[in-house]
Amino acid sequence: MIVTSMADLAVDLAALRHNYRQLRGLCDAGVKFMGVVKADAYGHGLLPVAGALVAEGADYLGVGSLEEGLVLRQAGLALPVLLLLGILPDEAEPTVAAGLEVALFRPDVAQALAAAAGAQGKKAGIHLKVDTGMGRLGLLPEDVLPFLEGLRAFPQLEVLGLTSHLAVADQEDKSYTLRQLGQFEGLLRAARDRGWELPLSHIANSAALWEHKKAHFALVRPGIMLYGSPPAAERRPPVLLQPVMSLATRVLQVKRLPPGCSISYGRTYTTPAECDLAVLPVGYANGYSRLFSNRGEVLIRGRRAPIRGRVCMNLTMVEVSHLEDIREGEPVVLLGQSGNACLTGDDLAGWADTISYEIYLALGNANPRRYLGV
Ligand SMILES: *Cc1c(COP(=O)(O)O)cnc(C)c1O
């Protein structure tokens, strides 16, 4: 990847550690903590984030793919790692060899894992994935007990727990989440009645971690709050989170336009009066969404400057008429703190009708990352 160096993307590991400690403080002492680091740690960088979480005492890591799990092992991280999406049958051998645990919901994968474990003289740790109402991965509730009975044929599999995912844990109305939790508890009870211990059952994402203590079970698995954002922009968590990612640049050109000038492709903005314009060397090639066109803002000297016209591939224009004497080279914050002002992941997400998760991934994946607080 060849990238522009004019966008400065920073990842603050001290803020990540702070967020970890805040979340850990919301859990009882016996509850295990899985840091969710899938999708390259939400765009923050898998290994630096995983290393920081492990150093703080995280018990588990959750990743999206076998590849991510292997990267953790090659870096020498020996703690339990769960492959949240499960695996394909032909991935069983390297999964077992690396001692990675698997979210399981397919009989053919159970068979492949048992065969690989048998051949390697090991056990394969699995978490049985149940769909309690997310409508995504997992066995339907009525299939859980029959599936478990089928696993008795595979003593090479160590069934560590049931796992499920909540669809609306971040919403004010708790009724659907309570129904999912009830469903999950009922299944746990039924399975335990049949002799399955299931010591490591878990369902809590970030939202459930702070809003549903009874969802903690044996382990919590937050993602987004580690990275400093609430799961839903309109609901404030009970702890002070620090943003981990920030994006800055410097003004590339300043110019004064007369009234009646159009700005950028498509001529979607025309200056109503004389306008001081700053051209910034950041665009959608940097993951800075074109949907921010005429909607977003940046911060210069702690004050807001609105985006004028369309965001381009490598350039974005902002109006600085209300700011005194802006010069070329002036620092600009696109995400993060400037003076007393701050632009959050949720601010950027709002301009693009998306969520902070997608903003962090887009920016983090498109720019070289500089680490602070290492
Ligand atoms: C991504 C993910 C999480 C973390 O969710 P957040 O909303 O980021 O806390 C937890 N569990 C599973 C299965 C996930 O896919």
C-alpha cells in the first residue's frame, strides 16, 4: 500500500489501557475479560492493541479469523484466543496446532476439529454458538441440546461454554435483551441438567457489559468501548472513556475566494460572500468519507471549520473565514481533541449515517498508524 504521509493517524495505547481498566472495574472479580480485537482491532492495529490488553491483564482475545489468531500466536501471545466466526473444516488442523478456540455451530467443523485434535494428541476448545435472537451465526435454540448430544461422540472436543450475541443491548428498551438473556439462561440450565458444565459461557458485548450486569456470566467480551466510544452515540456509559484514535493534518493551501465561486466537484457549494478557504491534504483515500461533503467539520485552534463542497480522493476544503489569519501549515484536527473542542468517532459517524465502528475501521485501515503511550 502506498499512502500519503500528510494524514497523521495516531493510536493512543495509554487511552486504551485507561478504557480497559474502566471496563474491568464494572465487572466482578471472578469474571473473565475478552478483549475483542477482530478486524485489526477495529482498525487500531491487532498486535499493538493485543499486546497492551494482555499487559493489562486481559484473560482472552476475540478475533475474526484464523489468520488473526495465528498472527497473535506468532507474536508469542499464549493466552486463550477465540475465533468468533468459527472456522471452515479445512482450517481445523492449523487451528488445533495453534491452540485456538472456536465458536462452533456446524457438525462438519466439529468432526474436522475432533479429527485434527485426535491426530495431534490434543484437545480442541469450543464455545457452542447459539442464536438467541440476533438472527446471525449460531444454532437455533431447539437445536442446541441435540447438537450437544452429538458432541459426546467427540471426546477430543472440550466444550467450554455456550455463547450468543445480543441484538439491541445498546437500546433504552430492555425487553428484547431480557428475552435473549432468558433464552440463554434456559439453555444453560437445560444443558447443565444433562451433565454439561459449560464453565465459560458468555453473551456480553460492550453495551451489555455496562447496562446488564446479569449478562456477564463467566466472561465479558467488549470491543468498541475499549476503543473509547459508546456502543450507541445517544447513550452515555457510566465510565469516562478516552478516545484512542485521532487524525490530524496541516493546511496545504489558503486562499480568499470572491462571492459566487463554486467549490470542488459537482459544484455543490457556492460562496455566498467572500470566503477564506483552507485546502486540506486528506480525502476519501484516507478513509475520510465522501459522505462528509458539505456536512462535516474539522477543528483548527480549537474552533470548528465547516467542510465546503465535496470531499475528494486526496483533498478536502474547509471554510476558515471566521478564523484569524490561518496560514499554510496550520495544524488541523479531523478526529480528536483541539484546544477545548473535540470531534468524536460518533460525530464523524453522524455525518455519514453510520456508526463509530465503521469510521475507525475506514481511517485505521487507510493510513499509517503512529502509536502513542507505548
Ligand atoms: C464484535 C463483537 C463483540 C464486541 O461488540 P462491541 O459492540 O464492539 O462491544 C462481541 N461479540 C461478538 C460475537 C462480536 O462479533
